[in-house]
Amino acid sequence: MKVLFTDHRFPDVELERKILADAGIELKVTQCKNEDEVIRESEGCQALLITYAPANDKVFTARPQIGLCSRMGVGYDSINTADAQKHGVWVANSPDYGSSEVALHALAMVMSLCRHLPQHDANIRKGVWATHAAGPVPRMSGMTLGVLGYGRIGSRFAFFAHSMFKRVIVCDPYRIDGDFAPYVERVSLDELFAQSDAISLHTLLNDETRGIVNARLLDLMKPGSRLVNTSRGAVVAIDDLIPRLAKFDGVGLDVLPIEPVQRDSALLNAPNVILSPHAAYFSLEAEKELRRKAAQNIVTWVQTGRPDYVVTPGTKRATA
């Protein structure tokens, strides 16, 4: 059988190719950007290995032989899971490959903003060697840290951070009280944004969370507070954030609604913003684990009829 790697951003795909070849599966590699390209390139393919390319009703209708979409990552918003279920297509992901990396990247951003490291670095490069030039720096041990989303990454972030801050408050309406560690306080969404001195976002992207950090919530935040996003870019309504940048002591963004950052974006000229290129997940070990698990989903589905990491179940099986 044959699998389409719809798109990727790796230097090579030998890891995936070997995993699949060892199971007798052929890999076709492309860089699809839309449904029409996925449909054209997936002729004769029974599974899709997806990074960002879309998979939806249009794709599944045109290619009824497709039985599995394996997402190269945790989030799966580019795959319409309702459409997949309607067509009997399995959806799988790589849910736990880089939890510590993302949590630590988020914490590094929070600490960098709190300690004004970007401003100090910029001042020194301009010839300014002055402790106070970057503005006042309150103690982190007196701050309240907010966490939106208490899943694998959010809970790990809270664990790493709780000893550094006075309080860690968390909002996640889909967890029961017993899921929360004793060192965090459960609060409502509005309380989270009103009380926090720094907030880190750790939520999936879906219809409920798309643009959830909007003008209303941003206006609840304290002047001089900090906001970090290492989850999904579209969780933040960026057009609401940009006019309010001056309100914040710092903003850290690893993800954006449109990537890479647009060259005319106001984010590039804001001295209180730090950016990283969707790299929070990355370590050499995490990337290998990500790629291995996404490819292994396909092998396991071929061999057993079910992928290892199911997002939504399907009914289709691979055929010889």
C-alpha cells in the first residue's frame, strides 16, 4: 500500500520512509497547501501523514480509499474530525512527544519577560549599560501566574513553575476538581485574566478556543502583565492584541495565526515582544519521537486495523 506525506518541514524524511518501508509501505512525499493538491497527490494512497495540509469532506469524498489521517503533532485542527468520522476515516496524532519541551519553552518565555532579558540585550547592543533602563522588575515570587488549559503540557508547565511564583491559578472547564494538583488554584476564565501577572496559554485549537483570547479578556488583564502563547496561534485574536501591546510588560509568542510572521507585522517592531518560530516543541529527541509516533500510527493501523494514538475512531481498514 501507499501513504502520502502531504507536507513537512524536515531536512529529510528518511526516518518516516524507513519505518514505513520496513512494514512494506510505500511513502510518497509532497508539499501540499490546499485540498486540491492533497486530492491530486493522494491518488492510490490509503493514508495521509499530515503536518499542516487540510483534510476534510472534499478530500474524503474525492479519495474514498483514504482510511487514516495521522497528524504530525498534538493539535489536529487542519483535519476536520467530523468529516473524517462521517467517511469512516481514522484520525490519529502524536500526543505526548514534546510536553516537557513546550512547557519549558513557555516557562523560559515567562521568565525572560519577567526579567526583561530582551530589553537588556537590546539596550546593551545600542550602547546602554544600565540596570534600570529596561524598567522596573518585580519579584516573581510575589506574582500570580495563570495557566489556561491544564492538559499534558499545561499541568507540566504548572509543575515546573509553581515553586517560583506566589500563586498558580488555572482555568480548564473540562477537568474535574480531582485532576488539579494541590499547588494550583482553580478559577474561572475571567478570574484568570483579571488576577494574573503572567498568563501562559496551553489549550487546543477548536471552534470554542479559536480567538478566545480576544479584546474582552485582554482588557481584563492588569497593566504591565505578561502573556505567553505556545499552544496554537489562532487561540489569540492577534488583531485585538496588537493595538494593546503597549499595555503589557511583555508578550511572548511561539505560534501565530499566520506563519511565518508577516514582514510588515507590528510585532516585529514592538520592544516588549519576543518571538520564536513555532519551536517550543523542538529538541532533537522530541522531534524524532514525534516523527516516529506519527509514522507508527500508520504501521499499526495497517497491521491491526487501529492506530496507536486515536483522536477519533474510524471504520476503514487498509487493503493490500
